[in-house]
Amino acid sequence: MNRRQFARALGAVSLVIAAGAHAQSALDEVLARKSINIAVPTDYAPYGFVGTDMVPRGLDVDMAQLIAARLGVKAELVPVSSANRIPYLQTKKVDLVISTLGKNPEREKVIDFTAAYSPFFQAVFAPKSLPVKSAADLAGKSVGVTRGAIEDIELSKIAPGSTDIKRFEDNNATIAAFVSGQVQVVATGASVAGNMMARNPQLGTEFKFVLKDSPNFIGLAKGDDKLRAKVNEIIAAAKASGELDRMAVKWLGRPAGDLPN
């Protein structure tokens, strides 16, 4: 081996050692500084939003606080958007992303994921006084949906022929139709429904049944295996104790259910 080959080999070994050191030190760094930087949404109720007191709240915010508490450190919440949440991980601006993050093969190429912590779903919602438990109960009822949305596609597959499906051009129009009484039932995403229920408590709206479920996962930088294992422990304990279910009921109106690991 000549000098140039030796230098290349030494450099490769150094990179491997550095990567290994980072994988082992991510959790240690969090514990040493006694804080963890967690990306959360602040404009996507009920997962993350800013209350009238200017304090972030929501399901993702509660989950961030739970993880920090279990680690015995302070949660430093970092507001993010859909566009910058993954770059924030890659540039080490945050240690975790808890921001309605779905897992797919493309994302798995650039970041790692923990077990799922909450549901993200499209569902049917209606007043508590309206007896709807399944698609069959929609027979003869009017249902508002946003044209071409996932809930429109899924509802069309299972609704009885006598269901009066009224399609609107966007979520705002769909929700306005339900709030004003133009339709008896609404099929929409959990975040849209959660925001609508919070703003219109007088309607007594509740979750009825799921159309499509896509769980949320916590994202972290590639190679942060020690941190991922610890967060997975926290998620497993919260699932076993019922904490994840209680959190989902509080913000989404339904239990978290059987989330994937």
C-alpha cells in the first residue's frame, strides 16, 4: 500500500469512527445539555397551533413535552413547516421532528423514524345526536366532502347508493356547509375536523368512523440509534399505559389505537 492509498484508507476509517461516535453521542448530548430541540407545527391544529395566550399547544406539542419529561430534560420547541422540518434535522437544528410526519421510502433514505405515536386519518364526523357508526348508517343522509380529496375517494367506495354526497371545491366550503346545516355529516381529515370542532363547540360534533388511517412517526437524523431506541422505549411505555390513547382522544376525538412500530 502506497502513501496515497494509506491516506485514503485512514480517511475512510476516520469517517466510520466519526459516524459511530455521533450515533452513540446524540442522546448523551441531549442529556448533557439538559434540553432537547424538537420541531413542532404551530399552524396545523389540532396537532400544533398557538393558543390565544401565545403558547404552543396540540397533540404534537403534548408528545414533545412527554418525551422531554421522560428524558428528564427541557423541551425546546422549534416551529417548523412541512417544507423545512426534514432539513432542520439534517442540519442539526433539531434533535427530533414531531410534526405529523408520515413514513415513506423516500423519506427513509434521508432520515430515520421511531415507532408511530399518533393517528392521522380521514374520517366521518357528525353531531352526537346523529346515530352513525358505520358506512351503512349514511344511507339517506347528506354528507359533505371536498371534491377529489382522499375522503371523497374513500367514501365513494363504501357509501350506500342512497347517500347524498355533496362535493365542494375546498375544505373551507365543505366545513362551512356542515356548520351551516347544509349537510348532516362531514367527511374530512382529522386536522380540519379538529379545528372545526374547536371553533364550533355548540354543534356537538364527534368522530364517527375512520375512512383511511395514516399514522404519524417521529423523525430523527440518520444514525441517531441510541436516541431512537430511547424514544421508542418512551413511546412503548406511553402506549402500554394508555397515555397515547388519552392524548389522541383529547385532541382528535378517538383513541390512538393499534399503532405500528
